[in-house]
Amino acid sequence: MIQAKVKILSNIKAGPNYYRMTLACPAAAKKIKPGQFFQVRCGNKSLDPFLRRPFSVHNVDKKGNIEILYQTIGKATVLLSDKKSGDALDIIGPLGNGFEQRTANNERRTSIIVAGGMGVAPMLFLAERLVHRRQTTDHRKVIVLIGAKNKKNLLCEKEFRSLGCDVKISTDDGSKGKKGFVTDALKGLLNANRYTLNATLYACGPSPMLEEIAKIAAANKIESYGSFEEHMACGMGNCYGCVVKTKKGYKRICKDGPVFDLGEIEW
């Protein structure tokens, strides 16, 4: 973990109220695992807003540049969207436990990634790692299910396809792909192919979506891991402001997660 002021290389609009920011941070890039995040000070010289904001690592390139994908939904992210190339950003990270430890023994399984809305943010980096592993083993494909409210809010389809993933789209209004929730698409995929024990699920999105995925995974006897989206204060496990109830008691999303075995969560 490091705390540093890093240079912003770009801050590009990626859709309605969506931005993709690239940061030069080679010292941290070597240590990052998919699913980890950074705590970012979004303001300028003042301490308003006082608390940092957590942002998942969207991708890491070979030069040690880090990408974050974010949506402007409040004062902090609006301030972040105003920052320009060449500006400095104060970050702490990488923080949390990611997906990496969950993939070590799964190279020979089909990987199914489920991303709902802004849940795509940490999943591109995960997909890149999974695809790379399979290129050196048995070439099993990575299937990506993306869900969004509508076509305008659909993110990262081209990026996942460029990795060679099998991408399937769902939108609530049917403006692109299949109409319905991404969890419905997951049910259809499993019913049609019966992956059962030969697949592992990786998911990120709203808690109701993760709960439904946990039920689907349990019914099909499939391992499932989810990254929880949660407001955080410290981001390092000190304040106990972000907790989830598990079968082994309450766990801190920032420190013990944000990735958990979905079968261990007390929904």
C-alpha cells in the first residue's frame, strides 16, 4: 500500500455521466490484484469533501498506468470529473482483497463474469487476467454478462470483446441485447449449457443482484464470488463503517473484502 500524489494522464468522458481516468502510478501498479481499490481525495486544496472516495481498479497497462472508471453522482465525483491531464491526485492503495486469490485453482474452469451497471468497473481487469491465464493453459473462454438500464448506460462492451471474451448484453428496457435483468441472462446461460461444477462465477453490482446470483449459484452448485459496492469512510478497516454479515460473523467490506464468497453471506 502507498499514499502518493500521482499525475493524471487523462480524464475522458466515457458516456452520460461516466468518466475514465488514467493515473501514472507504476509503484502501485505492480502490486494490484483485480478487485482491489484506491481511496482518492477528490477535492483540491480544501478538505471539502472531507472523506476520500473508493474507486475500483478498472485496468492496469504495461507502463504501470492505472485506470479508474467512475460515474458523477455527487459533489466528490463532480469535482473529480473537472480535473485535467497534468493535475495531481492524492491516492491511497491498493486496498482490500480482490479476486486474484479466488482464481489460482480455476484455470481449467469456465469463468463467467456478471457485471451490473457500474459493476463493470473492476471486472475488465479481472477479465484480462483470466484471459491471460487461459492462453497459457487450456484456452477455456471467459463469458461476460453485462447488465444496464438501457443502451446509453451500457459500459465496456467493446473492451471485453477486444480481450476475446464471449459477451452477452442485457438491458432493462430492451434497447440493446436481451430485455431483462442480467441475472435472468445468467439463469438462461446455465440452463442452456449446464456448466455446474465446471464454472466459477465472478460478479459485481448492487447487493440485490449479488443476492440473486448467490441463489442461482447455490442452485447450480457453482462457486461464486462477488465484489460489494459500499460507501466507505476510512477504507482500511479502522472505522467499521462498512460491514456485511457472513456465516462467520460480521466482516469489513473494505478490509476483509470487497470480494467475498457469496455462499458465505447471510442475506
